[in-house]
Amino acid sequence: MNQKFKRSFDELKHIVAETERFFAEHGIDSSLRNVVDLAIEELFVNMVTYNAETDEDILIEMKPHDQGIEISLTDYDVERFDPREVRPVNVDAPLEDRAPGGLGLYLVLKMVDSIHYEYRNRQSKITMIVDRK
């Protein structure tokens, strides 16, 4: 899959449908779907929410990878944001001591097998691999 989506939360239902189609078409283990859907949703929502300086569509690419899938999200005409550099969330801290935000990204980083970030010419690309364990 190599498809652009508008910067709208309404696109999430179309993204999930495309992910389902891609998994079926390529015979990818369906047990990976929850992780893939959550990771794509979290990153897509963050791009739409925090990269408000652009109107460019977001490119989502998927391809089979070993025993799983490789997913990339590319955002255009944006500032650099490497999700691997986000301050870790202290999940053991009491709720009243936690700052809001960051938990979704924390979960993504914990659930995927690898994550890579590239930034060039105001293009921000996050690539994740999710494999069957």
C-alpha cells in the first residue's frame, strides 16, 4: 500500500479499512492487526493534531516484512519530531503526578519491534516494523 490521506480524523476509518485489505491481500498474520492499527492511529492523530502548520496529506506505506509488516508514515512541510526522543512516561507514578499526554506514543514505542526516523527537506518519516514473535 502506498496511499495519501487527508489531515482529518475522519480518515481513520479509511486507514483501518486499507490495513484490513492489505493484511488479507498479503496473508499477514491477523494477530498483528491490533498493534498495527493502534500504532498507525496514534502517529496519524499526532501528525494531524501537532503539525497544524501544513495542509499536506499524510502518506502511509505498508509492505510485508519477514514474519510481519513494515509501516511508514510521512508528513510533509513540517518541523522535525523524532518520536524516539520523547521524554519517557513514568507509568509507575501516581496519576496526580503525571503530566497529560505521551502515553499513546509510549505504547507505540513499546509495542513495535523497531522504529526508525528520517527528517529531510521538511519531510518527517516514521518507519515501524511489527513482526510475529
